Amino acid sequence: MVEVFVGNNQQTFKIHESLFAATSQAFHQIIVQWHSGKGVEQDSVCKGITVRFNKSSYNSELILEMHDEEAGIFQLFYDWLYSGCLPFNLAGYLTSEDQPPDSFWWDVLCFAEHYEIRTLILLAADNLEGY
């Protein structure tokens, strides 16, 4: 499992490594390098993600910190990752109560482009109204 801390409030998400790695080349590279023991060092930064390790004699866990991301956007990514669907109602994901849906989908598009999540790029673009 990969433990991901997102945003200033450090909302925590636990994601299966193989699923996380399959979504983007950036995430895949972090997972592969972590398993190989090459290229990823404690407290290294890749695409704005701080990489940490929790190694013990019986367990090894990859911890990622994404301070610059919005928890609502990552929650949408997480829910999409496990369900394969985007939500119809965005109320639980918006970064503020008065955020227009197009603004939110632009933020999702930027997130997806930054981390090279191709399918989410297409889905976010499809949800932009009038563009």
C-alpha cells in the first residue's frame, strides 16, 4: 500500500501500489524506483511529491506527501481510481462552496496533466461545459 498525505490538512489516503502505478507514468516511476531501491531517496521530491519511507523489520511502506494539491481533487481521483466512474454530484469534492463546476474541472484537468493521468485528462476535459 501507498500512503498519501494531501493538502495542508494532510488528509490521508491508502492506495494499492499496483493500481496507483497503473494510472500514470509519474506514479509508476516512483513505485518502480522505490522497489528497486534506486533513484528514490528518503525525502526526495518528484513532480512536487515528497517521498518518504517507513521501513521496519517486518514491513516497508511508501509514504507520499502532496502538500500543493487540494484534498477534494485528490478525493475525486481516489474515488475514480477505485470505482472507474466520476461522480454526478460534486458537492463533496469542491474546494469551496461557491466554486463553479467549470473551475473545479479545470483544477482536475491541471492535476491530471501534471501527473500524466491520461484517462482523467480526457474525463475532466469532457466535463468542462462550453469548451
